[in-house]
Amino acid sequence: MMLKLSDLSEGFDVVYELSVLTVGRRQHEAFLKTLYALKFEHVVRVEAEEDKDIRFCPEIIADLAAGYITDTSPQDVVIMGVQSSEGSNGKTPLLLAEELGWPCITEVTALEPVDEGHLKVTSEEDGHTAVQVVGVPCVLAVGNAPSSYLRVPTLKDKMKLGKKPIEHIVPNWDQLLEKERDVELTELAAVEERRDAVVIEGDTPEEKARQLYESYLKGRLEKI
Amino acid sequence: MAIISREQIVEGLVGILGSEQVITDEQVLKESSLDRYRKYEQVCEVYTQPIPAAVVYVKSAEEVSEVLKFADDNEINVVPRTGQSAIEGGLETALKDSVVIDGSTMNKVIKVDEYNMQVTCQCGVPLQELDDMLRERGYTTGHSPQSKPLAQMGGLVATRSIGQFSTLYGGIEDMIVGMEAVFPNGKICRIKNVPRRAAGPDIRHIICGNEGALCYITEVTLKLFKWQPDNNRYIGYMLDDEHMKLGFDCLREVMVEGYKPSFARLYDAADAQQHFSAWLPEGKAILIWMAEGPANITPAIEAGIKEMMSKHPELEEVDPKLIEKWYGGLNWGPEQIAEEKEEIKATQNIGITTEVSGSWDNIYDIYKTACDRIMEEVPDMTLMGGHSSHSYINGTNMYFVYYYNIVDCAPEEEINKYHDRINEIICEQVIKYGGSIVHHHGLGKARAKYVTEEYGSSYYMLKTLKQAFDPNGIMNMGTLIPLRK
Amino acid sequence: MRYHCIIDAYSKDIIRQMEELYAFKSAFLQEAEEGVSYVLCRDSTVVEGLDRRISGSAAAIIAEDYCPEAVLEALGKETALEDLYLFGSGISGNELSVRLAARMKGSSVTAVHGLECKEQVTVKKMVYASHMEGTFRMKKGPYCISLAKGMDRQEPEKGTFHIIKEIRCTDVPGFVVSRKTFANASAGGLDEAKVVIAAGRGIRNRENADYLQETAEVLGGELGVSRPAAMNAWVPMNRLIGVSGAMLQPDICITAGVSGAAAFYAGIEKSKFIVAINTDEQAPIMKKADVVVADDFVPVIKALRELAEQ
């Protein structure tokens, strides 16, 4: 979405400088390098190796992002996802907006440039779609945007641009993890997704249909 | 080309099969004019091939016979089809007013013969359903191509397909017993089910691999094997991409020493990243084997391979659990196809494969020079790599995998600008070094133009078969033998 | 513990919000003390017009258009530090619960489907793409939670809230320069159907497809099909169910002549109740349904239709 915005900026007299920040493991760097090849200016990884389980710690991620924006590299717009599939917290962009004191739009599906200080944002709200021209700074959380596939850089661009080193931030993990959290995971249980497959017995198809209707369908249909 | 009109063709077919089995819906016809060789045209819903006159669903060998006789009398091109997973143009309707004969409704498993260890089924039986059913009884066909969720028996035999466990079970040619097929004049031929015979040439191989250009396969009997997945052993090593030559030599060593793993694979670094990026560092190629079979044999194969590999300091062993996990997600079904379509639309980035084979002494040259030439000569490449996935005592295959961005190019032009160009380079290099340009997807129409170079002096035999069995030229024209322009 | 519900009256599904909130409190908050409900609305007549209530009294938080910044400002002033705040399952519920907790130094969890308040507040929600259920302890009040989508509903009491207070939102410095909203095209038809008949290749022809469409209408539902049936042009492509078509969650799904390929099944997986009718007992669908009938669908559906028509 950021790349599309940047493509569209021609003719609007706006130049976007694109940066990427992720909290992740070293093994993600191969992927991050492709972002350089797609012409991002800064690619930053907050180092979090495997022993750091932060799947259910959205406040830590928000802290780290806010820290980067206030201390290291000021930004006008932050674009992020709504939630990860593992943690499914659904909180990080909102917490980041609160920390920065910025407004936030969630479930964003499209983005267009307006001028240096403004963006046109399309987002889902409950039961309707909103199209707003908003001022920066703001936090945008991307929802079910159609065709949200990352484009692929050519091997030539990868060779030319992918060599640039990833920028690193090493946070004080002990301090971050020691701080008491407001919400803590206490239990995880797998959910069984199998169905009963009760076989309806009967001598004729009509008898089976009657069984099915009386025992299983009639009540349910009446409820509807 | 047909000597009667499109309307008369449909009328004639309805007369034979009834209107329910004759489909003339425009969208269905369009989608039936091509296969995944023209993947980008498929995604863009741009159809450059002649649109067939009808798709007919057949229910018996007798119906096939009637339809073929009708087509033969009226010189109508027919394209046999079952699971529709073809990717080399074999299903393209290259001539005007073709008829697609779809056997997917002939989907009965006729007999599971556990004592003689063979299973007989109609041409439309999906391999996935067959093998799942057999596995519940403790058996397997041993056939497991990536297209397993889509492919059906007729097409699998017609294209001489091969599965992921071929190093143990062989290709489909090693699994077939007897068959039934219908020829253009309506003659229904059955080849009986026996363990072996020496009564003249093995005529099964006129049917197996005919790609619908000689006859229509209606029934197939395959061998059965015991399924004992609990005994499976996985072995894996990573190595630097520069050591690909050594990788091929490691595959060779295992084969030459007489081991029979069920798969033996070597991925170069680019292709390996597509499958193992979750844990495999960039720039690393990977070698993997799986041993399958009785409980006292698989550990022996594992130990044997490990002992041989321990002598190569360039190799670093990987956790077999990681290999096992990858093995669980190998196949390519309708979900992946639906997803891929969206992704191609959004990114204009497309991925394609071409599979070839070579001897141990030329496979590395084929691999290396083809990759280098493509990178040099074709624009907008985003990935160029490949793997070897089927090894033999005397050589192995190479499965080229390549992705490119489609830049400033109409859907109709894509084939010329990119796909055919890459195919051409690969075929040229293979022929130059003495391999085969087709390992297991069939010649189809895409590679038929290289058939005389592929066959050399033996092309005479192929041409004679075509002339003898299909004198009026109605069977999947353009496949195996290219159309005269 | 005292709890409060927050109702978003800018949204058209206000009744559903109230039904879900009411069902949730009946299930998990019987012992707790009922607080005030907060209704976010254009004016308090909306609250009066509801004709049902989920607590005795309510406060109206009033602004011309929904603006989260303004609502948070107003709500923040009302928030009691040890109370529980329940938000609906919509987009606004999610946003407000997290941001309110952040402002009030409390704790928040989104998409919650279970709750226990004893010495501590613990909640349950689905994680890992709905493969697992997580239990979370909330340590600091105010405790702000939003409900999970598609929870049970319960008809609230008839009557009107006693409005104890009207709070007018003060203008917050706006970052929104202009704003337009568009009602989403009603998905209608198949997407929203409560009853779906899903037909596969096994239905054999177009006439049977038509018959099933009529039967679906008798049951108050719609017909959808698997890929082979669509490819045979027995029904239009827009009836396709599965990853490349519609992803459904009806109350009842009856499959006829469907084998149960994964790509198709993903489209009906969320059905509350699945009936599979197939001649082949070995078909994969026969293990993924609640109830299965191993028989030809024609006489079974015909008999079902007659029973339903009675």
C-alpha cells in the first residue's frame, strides 16, 4: 500500500520517503532486504531473537515503535497491520496512537496522496465505508485491503540495492520484559475442529429424510 | 479441420450423448481452450486459442467410441481431458471447432484386488481420492505427483507422469498393469492384467504417454504397495550454492551404491528459499532424502546415506523434523491455484516451471548454462533456480523454476516475450548437452516444436505411430507432433 | 465488580449489539453489579426510540457524527477506575476499548468470548487464527473489553433506558479535513443466507440445480455450488462457494453431491450445522459434517422439501 501510494505521488508534487520497522528475528532479514530492492529508504529491525516471546505483548511492540519515531526517526504517517494471526491481539496500532498522542484510523483499505500534509484514506467502519481527507501525523491500520500482495523485485534490483545493510536497534529486553504487563496470558488450549458425522440410518431415502428433518432440521429451521 | 459446421458438430454430439452431456456455455468453452501453460492468459481471462465447439462429458468406453467415430468421420479435432492439471499446452484446442472429451465423470474404482496387489479404475478417478481410500486399507499406489489433488488416472497415464516417490516406486510406466483405450476409428482395445509378458513389444507404451494424440484412455489398472508411513526416515543436509556440482554428485553416490530411497532431492539456493526460508539461511542449497518401506530397511538406508555424506565436509546436517514438516505441505491443489491467480493479478509476477533430464555427466552443465543464459537474455527475472527431484542409476532430472515480472506487455504477448523464450533457452541447452527436454509433464504443444531434435532418427517411429492410429488427424492435433503452419 | 455497556448507536446494527451484550452479561455477569450503559448517539431521542434496554439506566454521549477522539474524551471523564467496560464486537468497539484503557491506565482485551470475575478478571479469546483459545488475566482497572464477532444473542428486556445524563462531546481539534461515508452494498442473497444448500458435481444436471434452488427458497435459503458444478454451467459463477467464491457462515448448510474438496470446504467451514448427503460414504465431506445421509440426494431432498412445506 505504501508502494502504491509512492507510485501515485507523481503528479502530486509530494515525495514520500519510505521506511520499514519490524520487531523480529535475524532470519527475517532476507525478507527485509527485498524491501530495499523495492526502493524503501530505511529498513530497521528491532532485534528480538527466539527466546523473546512477545506474541501477546502488544504494548512492548507499541513502545518500541513509539521510541523509534520520537527518538530516532520522526515520521508523518505510520502504516501497520491490524493484528497478527498468532497473537490476534488487535491492539498494537491503537496503543501506538495513544502513546504518540496521534489520531488513528483502523481497517484502512485504500490510500491516496493529497498534498504534503494530507492523505485521502478509505476505511471500513461499522456498516459503511468512510473516505476521509486527513492531516498528518496519524496512525493507519490496514484492514482487508484488496490485492494486498507485496510486489516482487527483479534479481537485478536485488543485486544492486539489496546489499545495503539493515539498520538495527537493540532494546533492553530485560527491562522491557520485566515491566509488569496489564494483561497476561495464563493458558492456551487447542480447539478441536472435527464434526460428529452422525450417520442417519433408515431403509428408504424418505425414511432417512424424515429422521433428518424431525431430529435435526425442524427445530433449527423454526429458530430462524 | 472439421468438414461440418459448428452447429452440426453440436447437433451430432447431442444425438449421441443427449443434451445434458454436451456443454456449450461460452465461459466453459473459453476456459476449456487452454491449460496452465498459458497461465497469464488464464489469469487475465484473455483467450487466444480457437474456442472449442463443445465440451462433452462421457460415461463409458462405448460413448467415447461413438464420439470418436463421429469426429473421425467428420475430421473434428478432439482433445481428451480428465483432471485438467496439464501445464504444457496439451489441453489447448489448437484447431477451430474442436471438441473436448472430458472423462472426469467416469470416476468409479472398479476393483481393489488386495491379493494380486492391483487396483482397476476408470479414467476419471481422482488420484487423491483413490490413494486416500487405499491408505485407509493400508495400501498406496506409490504415485504422488504435485498435482495429486487435481489429477485423474487418464491424464496421469497419458502424460507419463511421475510422483515424488519415484526413486522407490518408479514413474507411472512402472506402475501400470493393463489398460483400456479407444482409438479414433472407434475400436475399443483392452490390454490384460498380467505381471509380465514377452509376447512381442510392450504395446502398453503406445497408450502410456500418448498425450491424447493416439487414443483415449478409459480404464487403468495400477499396482498396489503397502503403505507404512510410520517407518519413514528423513535425511537432510545444507550446502553452499557454489557446491551444486557436489550436490549432484551426492545424489549420484547414493544411487550408485544401490540404495533405494523414496525421494532424493537437491534444491539450489534460489529454489530452496521458496520452500525452506523459515529456517534455511540465504545462499544455501539443500539435499534431502526420504527412506520408505519395511521397518528393518528404512533405518539401514538412513544409516547408509549418512555414512556416505559424512565424508563431505561441505555438507551440514539439518534436523530431519524440518524435512518432515516440508514434506507435509508439498502438493498443489485448487486452493493454491485460486490464491496464485489473485497474486499474479496484483503483482504481475508469475512463476513457471520446466522439467528436463540429463545424465550424471551433463546435468550440471545443463542446469548452470541454462540459468546463466536466461539471466543474461530475458528481462525482468525475479527468481531463477531449480531442483533435481527424480534420480536414476544413470542420471537425474532438473526442474527449472523461474519467476518474472510482466512489464509493459499485453496478455496476448506474454507467451512470446517471456515464457516461450525461457522454454526455448532451456530446450536448446538440453539438446546441446544431450539430455531430454521433457522429464514428466509431457511434450504438449509448447515443446512439440522441438520434437525432431528430441527424437533424432527415432522420430520416424513416432510419426509412423501417429499416421497408423490417427490417419485422419483428429487426436489432439499439435500435441507431440507440431502443426504445420 | 460493577460493569457498564457501551452501545454505538451510529451503527445500523445497534439491535444486534444490544442482543450480544445482553447475552454476554446474562452468561458471565449475573453476580456483578449493573452499572450505567453509555449510548453513543446523535441525540437522546435515539435512546428513547430503541424500545428495549440492557440496563436500567443509561447516559447518552452526544455528537453530530461518530468521532472516536471526542467519544474517548467524554467517556474518559466518566470512567471509574475499578469498573468493567463492555464494548460491542464492531470496529468501533475494538478501537474504543483499547484506547480507553490506554488513557485510563487500565487494561484491555479485544474479541473476548468468555469472562470470569472473581478475585481477578480473566477473559477468553481465540488466538493463532482461531486454532487455539487463550485465557488472559487482566491486572489493572478499568477493565475494557470488546466482544468477539458472531457471539450468541439474547432478546433484551422491553422498555426504555432511564436517561440519567446527557453528555455533549466537546470539539476536539480535528485531523479530519473532510469526510464522506457510503453505505456498503448489501451482500444479500447467498452471503447472508441463514440456510444454504450447497450442490456439487453429484447433482448431475441443470434441472436438478433448478430444483435445489427452489428447495432452498422453500427452506428460506439460497443455493450455492462447488467448482465442478459452476464449471458445468448448471448455475451462474456468482453462486460459487469456497476460497475463490463466497465464504459463508449460515446456521444450516446442506450439501448435496459434494465431495468436500478443501477449497470448497473452507467456504462452509463456519456453518453452525452441516448436513452431508452423498451416495459415496467414503467422500471426504462425510467426515466433516455434523449429520450425514448416505443416499442419493434426489429422493432425500424431495422428501425434505415435502416435510418443510407442510
